[in-house]
Amino acid sequence: MTKISLLSQFDSFPASTLFSWYDTHARSLPWRAISPEMAPAYHVFLSELMLQQTGVTTVIPYFNQFITRWPDIHALAGADDDAVLAAWAGLGYYARARNMLKAARQIVSSYAGSFPETPEDLQKLPGIGPYTAGAIAAIAFARPAIVLDGNIERILVRYAGIDEEVRAVKPALKEIYQHICPEKRRPDFPQALMDVGAGVCQPRRTNCGHCPLRTGCKAATLKDPASLPVRPQKKAKPVRQGAVYIIRNQRGEVLLGKRPDKGLLGGMLTFPSHGWDGSACPEWLADGMSGFHWRKEQFEIRHVFTHFTAIITVYDGKIEPGVKVPDGYSWQLCSPDKLPSLMAKCYQAAQI
């Protein structure tokens, strides 16, 4: 299929029907505004970073908490790193939070607190890639920017009946988006498509009878519209074995440290652990086991990361008085909601 013939299939793309549907069926989201209102750039920035690899339902309470504690870009730029990471705990992919802080500080220092408005300038900020830059530019500033998330890509592939994997046709999808993006209601356009993808044209289930784009959609004529896009073969995730040690003192405090800023769970609170992140057992644990009293039973949990699955043995025990606290750790009262999800799961397993 040539580029011209592919684009021509979208000449009659029903944008007006899409907007009519959106005016009735749009999801009510705390970061969203509907034309003619414009969502604040700060709200779009926060939500888009949180939504990377995380679902809407999970993100909503985090977003509400953030805008309550740090209501604007100046407040976020001046926030304590540990406080932000603790508030982020549970969302995962903690590099997003660190980049969010770096970007906020750059916006304040280099742009006097006003967001850049073009995708090109937005991509100069830490953690802002082409999609996030396009979303901020389009939704907050009504720029003619390309916004292609998984929902939108799926809709375009199905509409044209493209029987290829999305990654094979991404350049064409960018041109298609530019071709169909209307001059009016630019902020609403990608959000309307996202809502169709989230509620009607889902990855494994379609409701073509209620879809505003069914007229002209090639996939709607197929026996199984959800067979498109062609799905890539998934590779089995490798498995890593590891151990996490929950060590308590006589006062009921637990031994907690802070992970390095870079890498898995960067900058987050952690119990002593090894293996799951490629690390060896710390010498102070291997050599000082006589100072600990472990519960007879251990607990095992599974935790899925993006590129591997961790199988963790959780050890729970007490330390004898006078045993030296290892460097980088301190006694703290444990608050699971401030722990990354892996460590929170380990702590909860040990409470059984």
C-alpha cells in the first residue's frame, strides 16, 4: 500500500462525529478540560508523566495528591526530593519522578516558570520524549503536534485495515495523524481518540456498533476487528531470584536505607536486599548472621518489572542489641505507603 493511498483512506475521517461523541462520552479526569477551556500545562505535564506505563485509575489519586501538595510548577520545583519520591511510591518507574523534578526546576530556572509551547522545546526537558511533548503542546497550547499513544495508534491501524505490527508503520501513522488533525479543537482531538480507544476500540475487545468512527473503518468489516493491529510475539521475561531482609530492633523500628539515584527503584527507601537487582549479598549480612534471629518460616513473593520477573524470598527477624548498624542504613518506623511497591509487598508478606 503506497503512502498516498494510505492517506487517502483518511480523507473522510469523521472528526465532527468524533467530537459529537466526545461531548457526550468524555471521561471526567481531574487534569482534563474540554474546549473551549484549556487544561493548565502543569496539569497536563504531571498527568502525562504519571500515565507513562501506569493506568488512569491508578494515577488519579496520585495526581490529586500532587496538585494539593504542590499546586504549581514553582511549588514542585522547590519540593524536597525525598518528599516527592515518597509521594510517588507505588507508581513505579521512579526515574519518571526524578526527571519530573529536574524538568520542573529547568522550567523555573530557564523559562521563568512558563512552559515551553512547542514539541521541539519541550523535548529539551528531562524525561520528555516525542509523545509527552506532543501531548503537552497539543492539549495545553492547541499546537498542531503529533500525539500518538497506544490507543490512537490502534485506532488508526484498524481504521485503515493495516495488517502489520504498529512498530512497522509508526512513520506512516505520524503522517496520518497530521493529515486528519483538525484546526479546531486541537486539544480535544487526541483526548477524544484516547477515550474511544479506552472504552470502545480496546486492545482485545471492540464495540463497533457504538463507535463514532465505524463509518469508513476497515476493521469494523472484519469478523474479528480486534485481530488488528498484528500483535508481536512476546518473549518470555527472564526470572531473577533475590532476597529481602526485614530487620527489626527492640523498639519495633526497621532497618531502611536509600537506593542509589540511578537504576532500579532509584532514590527510594529499601530494606537490605540482593540478587533481584544483580547485586551480591552484602558482606555485613553474610558475615553477621549470628547477630540476627530469623523467623523459622520465610515468605516468597513475585514482582514483575518491565524486563524481568523477580522471585523474592523475604526474611523477617530481629537484631540483637549492640549490633552495629551498617553504613547507609538507619532505624526507622516503617510506613508502607512511602515504600516502592516491591518493598511494600515484602513488608506486607512478613506481616502475615
